[in-house]
Amino acid sequence: MKVSYSKNRVVLKWFGDELIKEILNVKEKDEKEAADRLHKLVLTDVPVGSYKRSFRTTYKSAKGENWHMKDWEQRVPGTLKKSVQKYKSKFDGGGYIIMAGNYMAWYARIVEYGTKMRRQKTTGRFTGRAKKSTRYMMKAIRNERARFIAKVKSSMQMLKGMNE
């Protein structure tokens, strides 16, 4: 903002375009930093199991046939952690996307949200117990949201102090 005086008038020139460019620059930088922090938090909170589903790639079926396990059937510890990715969105005003899970780590949603106890509808027989959720993504988002709100509050207090 530039203030100049001419013939008993105060002329205030506002450099709007430059100011908006600077704000967008700061916004993009802050978005990248927030995405980096979120990515690190998710990587630290992702559970890594010690249980390997299969030690062999072939097994015998009930009929005695040899079956070959597909890649996604062989659960390997650390697959979910390796699947966590951060990349820039291709959409306008998109920011950054952090995604967990892929073809090999298809169970990412189950780990995040858990499951409920299952029973057969016809017989009422118990078929599976509930899996407790491990909120690795939501926990990271909650932490970043709290940080963002604190940052906005402090900047508003600074603006309030400047106006007084």
C-alpha cells in the first residue's frame, strides 16, 4: 500500500495484483509444508504388522489341487506403510493429496475404519469378530487442523493489534 498526498487529498494506492500474487505464493508454500507434515505424521502412525499371511506361495485346496497365491493375497508386513503417497492434485485449487493403500495394500480402509462383528443372516452363526480401527490418517488430519486454527487465530490477533 502506498500513501501519497496531493492538494489537500490523501491518495491511497493499493497494489492489489501484487498483493494477491504474494498471498497465493504464501498459500501454496504453506500448503506444501502442511502436506509434508501430514505425510510424515501418517508415516509415523501407520501400523506395521508383524504377521505374515503366507510363508509359501502355493498351497493345497480342499480337493487336493495345487493353488498359487496371487500377490495381493500374500500379506507382507510394511506394505501399507510403503503405499502412503503424497502428490500434487491436478485439479484447479486442488493442493496436495495424501493417499494410503493400493493394489497390494487393499486393506488400508479396514485398518483406518475397522469392521463390525459379522453374523450370517440366515443361521445367525458368528462368522467374524470386529476389527478395531487404527485412525492413522484422521489422527494426522486432526493434529494439522489444530495447528491451522492456532495459526489463523494468531494472525487475526496480529491484524487486530495493527488496527488499534
